[in-house]
Amino acid sequence: MTNIIDGNRIAQEIRNEIKAKTERLKLDTAGIVPGLAVMLVGDDPASKIYVKRKENACNEVGFYSREYKFPADTDEKTVLATIDALNQDAAIHGILVQLPLPGHINPAHIIEAIDPAKDVDGFHPVNIGRLLTGQTCHMACTPKGIMELLDRSGIKIEGKEAVIVGRSNIVGKPLFLMLLARNATVTVCHTKTKDLAEVTRRADILIAAAGKAEMIRGDMVREGAVVIDVGINRLGDGRLVGDVAFAEVSPRSSHITPVPGGVGPMTIAMLLGNTLNAAMVGAQTD
Ligand code: NAD
């Protein structure tokens, strides 16, 4: 029987844990409250929704949050100056710049300007380098959320064949490092992979992160595989689907994440977790 992994339930469980730890931190440190600054440049509708969700999540767990909204034609220097001020701001433990940015702003300049200790998205090259070399760091939220889903669903990772479809900097590549660190044998597929189905059929754990609606079909999945669907795709008729053809794949899989309600809710839960960690580390060094 297929187990549907309930990302909403697991994310709620994690938010409850974070809320309890936030209350404890406040008591133990005479008032430290984790603080997250979220910056939005322009008025991309999807980005606005994500920023609102992050603010709501901060309120739910008792964080302090601050939002910075800039018009789309704001220059890079203005954004960098705000990051510089936030890097010095003791009330702010995490800084997040909502991507994508308008074309005239170089995202690498922005990400690299954030103090790595406050880079709660885990995108700064210092954090990526620390992840690569097995050091403590802020880890990218979506892949970290996938690892939590696997762990909290009792899925063993060590010794398993894991196949990731997609090699982006925010999902595929960091997830590769996280699975490797947990002793999986990991293959990463991309647009130039020959015979994708032959590779995906080898997977004990298959993660689809390509952004292509329902591209993983039933015959691409081994019987009994764990299938994690990262994709979020809006169809012409308005329906939201993942990268996995759920109706075909779920009867073959031992565990599968739905879209929506699988990986999606975990990303914000991990962002909260990284911000709490940053505040706790700050409390130890103050
Ligand atoms: P991206 O476009 O940056 O990268 C996609 C990757 O998939 C590329 O490496 C590309 O080589 C590979 N790819 C594309 N088509 C392929 C094909 N036909 N065969 C093999 N490989 C293929 O995307 P991204 O930012 O990593 O996001 C991927 C998907 O995950 C999107 O649908 C995105 O919306 C979703 N996403 C969800 C969350 C979440 O919180 N749930 C977070 C980030 C991204």
C-alpha cells in the first residue's frame, strides 16, 4: 500500500516545535526573539504570496519579522545598503531576499552581501562550501525540508540508490550533498541525461525537481520506490500539479508526496528553523 507523506502535518509538527523552542529561548536569554527580515524587490504576484506566507509563519511561531518592499526599478546599491544595515542589526538573525530579482540586479551580488551567519536561505557560497565539506551551516530550505520528510517518515537513506531529476543551485545540487552526507549513492539527472527513464528506474528514492508538469510517468519508477515531488506547475486549466504523474506513480511507490501539501509546506518550516538556529547561536556568542 502506498503511504502518502503529509507535508502539511509534518510542517505543522515542526512549527509547533519551533514555537516551543522560541518561548524557551526568550525565557533563558531574558528576551531574545528570533528576527527575520524579508526583502521583496518588484511586484511579482507569486513572490508577494510567498513573502506573505513567510510573515504569517513568523507570527505563528512568535518570531519578530520585518518586511522591506522596494519598487521594481530600485537600484542594486539601495538593496545592498539595506542588507549592510541588516547585517549590523542585532534584532535581525535572518535575512532573506525573495528571488527572482528584477533583471538589472545581479542575484550573486545580493546573496554574497548577506552575512553568512544570517543567510537563512543557505544560498551564500560560504554556506554552500560548508555543506560541501560537512561543516555546520545554514542549509537550503527546500532540500533540507526533503531530508526532514524522509527522516520523519521513517525512510532509511544509508546505502540507498537516490536519483534526483534537476541540478539547480537551490534544490538539486544541495540535495545531492545532503543525501551523499547520509551515505546514499546519488545520481543527478538533467536536460542532457540520456535515457532518463533507465536512470530513474534504478532509484530507491526518486526526487523530481525539474519544473516539468507530470514528466515522471508510472513506467519510470521502480516498484516500491519512495517518490518525492518538488515540482510546482500550474496547468492551463488552473490546476496545480507536480513533476510526477501522481495517479500513475502512486500505486507503484511505497511512499509519495502530493502536490500541493508535500514538499511545499516544508520549505517555510525550514526557513523558520534556520532563523531560530541563527538566534540561538547568536545568544551563545553575545
Ligand atoms: P530550475 O529551472 O532552476 O532547474 C530545473 C532543473 O531540472 C535543471 O537543472 C534542468 O536541467 C532539469 N530539467 C528540466 N527539464 C528536465 C527534463 N525534461 N529532464 C531532465 N531534467 C530536466 O528549477 P528549480 O528552481 O530547481 O525548481 C524545480 C521545480 O521545483 C519547479 O517546479 C519549482 O517551482 C519547484 N520548487 C518548489 C519548491 C518548494 O518549496 N516546493 C522550492 C523550489 C522549487
